Amino acid sequence: MPNLRADQLEAHLERGLAPVYVIHGDEPLLSIEAGDSIRARARKAGFTERKVLIAERGFKWDELTAASASMSLFGDKTLIEMRIPSGKPGTEGAEAITHYCTSASSDTLLMVSLPRLAKRDQTSTWFSALSKSGTVIDIWPIERTRLPDWIATRLARNKQRANREGLQFLADCVEGNLLAAYQEVQKLALLLPPG
């Protein structure tokens, strides 16, 4: 399945859901927004049950198998969110992920959240199984030179706009921090009328 950038995700979701989504990258705001978009589309598609698994020290990987195998009392479709903060599932985790990918049900949707992975980790067996089963969303930081355009797009969502100098001023103030830029855009939406 394809690798997508964060800005390509909405168009992809309009065409339908993949059985597996892998979100990995260094930009927390864009990762959160990608996850929110997938959750919203999954809800519309009838995935009403949600299970969140966090693979930290001591995590039992059979929980992934149990989450995918357990049927809801009402037969609802399930979104399984697998968060791997270290980006390294270990041997047992790699086996569990690979097994999930070969035996997934159409009633489950898996969303895996990871930090930015090194190239060698992206060629591992477990990551390859995930990418063959679904869609990988690469979250890249917004380059400093593109930040004014990113802010302009966010302002446009709120029916607001700013001149080039204003956009550059905001970009300079947030110093490349997207979360800070997002908060400034939200503040402007609250303080000023559209326009």
C-alpha cells in the first residue's frame, strides 16, 4: 500500500479506509491530527468500539491478539490503537504484529503510532508487514521556509487571512514550533472575526 504525507491523508480517507494505518514521525501536532482524521473516518464507517494499547515496558503482546479476536457484545467494528513510544516492539512484539497483519479481520482497523523510525527499522519484518497490509503516513516537520504558507492554510480554515509580512511575523514568533503556531491561529480565530 502507499506511503502518504500528512497533507495527503484527507484525500486518501475520502476514497475509503485501509485495514492498517501506521503513523510515524517527529511532529506531534501533525501526528495527533492524522490520528484524529483516521478516528473520525473510522467512526463514520461504523468502527464504534475503540481499544488503546500502549506497548511500554512490561506490555503483554497477546493483548493485541486478544483485542483483534474479541467480538463486541453488539458485534461492533473495532478500532485498535497500538502506540509504541520506543518504536521498537522487540521480538515478541514483531511476531504479534506480523501475525495480526496475516490474520486481521475486516471488523478491526489497526492504527499504529510510532516515533520517526530509522531506515533499518523501516525495513524490519514487522514494519514491512504493516506497510504491506495498510498505509504508512510519514510525518515530516514543516520546513521553516514553508511555515508561513502552513499558517496561511490554517488561517484559511478559520476564514481568516494575513498578508505576507504578518505570516512571516507569526512564523518568526513561533520559531518553527507547530503547536505554538496552531495555538496562535486558534487565538486569532477567537479574538478576530473572519476576514
